[in-house]
Amino acid sequence: MNRLVLFLILSGAVLVFDLYAYQGLKVVINGWPGIAQRVTKVFFWGLTVITLLSFALYEPLSASEKGRKVLMLIATIGVANILGKFLFALWLLVDDLFRGLQWVWKKLNPTVKSVDGGISRNEFLAGMGALSATLPVLSMTWGVVSGAHDYTIRKRTLKIKGLPKSFEGYTIAQISDVHCGSFWSRRAVERGVEMINDLNANAVFFTGDLVNNRADELVEWTDVFSKITARDGVYSVLGNHDYGDYVPWNSLEEKKKNLELLKQLQRQELGWSLLINEHRILERNGEQLAVVGIENWGAKGRFPKYGDLSAAVQGLSKDTVQLLLSHDPSHWKEQVVTEFPQIDVMFAGHTHGMQFGIEVGSIKWSPVRYFYPEWADLYREGNQQLYVNRGFGYIGYPGRFGILPEITHFTLQSA
């Protein structure tokens, strides 16, 4: 009953907005050829039907992996429809407010005559509303067609105090948030993997969320991601989605087996060195660098704190340069900076840059910044640094607009 009530409330809200926007649409298309009017109306209400279907089919479609991919597509169309018609309705509301004020003014000043001529305010605002309504549809479509796999290589220099001479110029490639259960273009992903290997980095770091929910999402992609290679190996950690916390399981044992399968696939099929609250030592000419990896640790209440950084650094000298792989960037200020000053650089992901935003020159903005102050690129606190990767894949919305998928290439230098 609760699901039915929620469906009725959401559907009712969508229909109210759509009916209101439809009044403006009729003003815009008035005078168009008959066929153009009919096509426009069918498109308008077709989007409404798809939106309502995304509500109605959410539960049955989310029960299977194929169903979730279908749901992702129709939900994307539904969100674009809601945003577009909401913007349209806002312009119409402005028009109605103007007309309301005019009516009041005429009542108070009956002798004042209105001046006609040119395009009416009603037509102008309705036209602006219709134009605004197309923006979410066009931008989200472009984000799927172009942005989803428009991999961007970002080069950064990490200046580290006490870096051993043997590691001067050492290179690291980082990817994060693959979410292989969401991919819709195999060739594009293969091209992304080729771009990683073309960097010829000394080591590769993967900072979590290999799947959306279930380990079997990875099975059809092992042949692709096993091709990622580096002279000193590929090091990975788990992200919040890797634990299967967001889907129902028949038993706790089934959920545990899912996580163990994901670990096994990473280690045996991909050949990655998965770090579970532990570290590995990289050695050159007798000098050392520590790669530390922990399970997911999020400062936000809804994300789990599985990680144990104390266990991960146990046995390490504080003089050893330590590079930490930790999925959630909120971990940095909450624990790393306050309790582990020996960590030189933390590598994270998780935010995806919300897969939506603006990055032009020095201008960088995404709504996710209001949830995560450290949401993309490089941050410093004293001698400690954090890099937040924008993510390789996507989840929910099958695309990216403004915040493109990222492959990061680091070069280490002495500070």
C-alpha cells in the first residue's frame, strides 16, 4: 500500500506539472502545420508515459541486472522530462504572475488602456519556457552519446617531502569507480583501457567501486580489465558499492559469498593486488615506498566504515613515504589528517563529480561540492595531499555532462 501511495503521489505531481506545461506548449505551437503540432504533442505526452513507467516498473526491473539497465535508460528519460517541464512551468508561472499583476492594476486603474503590438508577453515567456524545456533533454542525451566514454587524461605532479631519490619521476596511473554493471559500449571501455596502458606507468591504482552491486557484473568484463598492466603491478581497494549493501540478498551468507567472489575475481582473473587493510612495499635500489590500502571508510552517516587504517599501516616506519588508497574522500579530513600525519598522499574517488557540472579553465563546479568539499582533483593540508579522481564509469544516469570520465597520470617529485 505504501508503494502504491508513493506511486500515486509521484505520478500526480508529474501530471500536474505536465498539464500546466502543456498549456504553454499550445501557445508555442499555435499556428504550426497540423502534422508538426500532432508530432509535438505525441512527443510531449510520450515523455510523460515513459516517466510514469519508470515509477511503475522500478521494483520489478530493479530485481535483475538486465532489468536495471532498462530501468536506467527509462529513468534517464524520465528525469530529463521532469527537469525540462519543471523549467517550462517556471516560465509559465512568471507569465501568470505578470498577468495577475496586470489584472490587479487594471482593476485599480480602470481608465488605463493596455498597449498591444508585437509578440505578447504570454507568447514570449511560453517560447522561452519551451526552449528551456529542451535543454535538459539535449544535455542529458549529449552526456550519454558523447560524455559517457570521453576519457580524459589528467596529468599531475605530486611533490612529496622525503621522497627517496630512486622514486624521483616515478609514475602512477589512477582510475576509480568503474561500475562495470552500467557500461553500454564495450569498444569504448576497451579504448579507455588502451589509454591507461599507453601511459606506461610504473604502477596503477584503482580506488574502488568496481561493480554496482554484484560480483557477477564483472564476469563479462574480466577479459577487458585484466589487460591493465604496470611494471610494479595494479593495486586496488574496495568501494561502498562493492559490498552489495544496496540490493536484497536471500541470506547473509549469499552476500558474503558475493564479496568473496569479487575479491577472487580481482586477484585471480584480473591479476590485481587487492589491499584489504594492508600494505605493500615497492622497492628500488634498497629504497622503499609503501602502498597502503583499506576497505571503504566514509565520514558520511549512510556510508560504511569497514576500513581499518591502523591495521593497514602496522609495521610501517613513519619515515617511509606512504601512499594511501581509500575510496571515500571524506575519510581524509575525518581521520587521515587528524590521526595519521605520516600518510603523504591519499588517492580517492567516490563522488564521480556527480557526473554533471562545469569545468572550463580554472572554473570548476558541480552540485556534489555541497556534499563533499573535496570532490575532484588535488587538495592539500600541510604536508599531506588528497587526490579525488572523477571516476572512469557511471551509475544511475548512463552518461556525463561537463564532468568527464578520468584517467589520472601522476609523476612523483621531491618537495
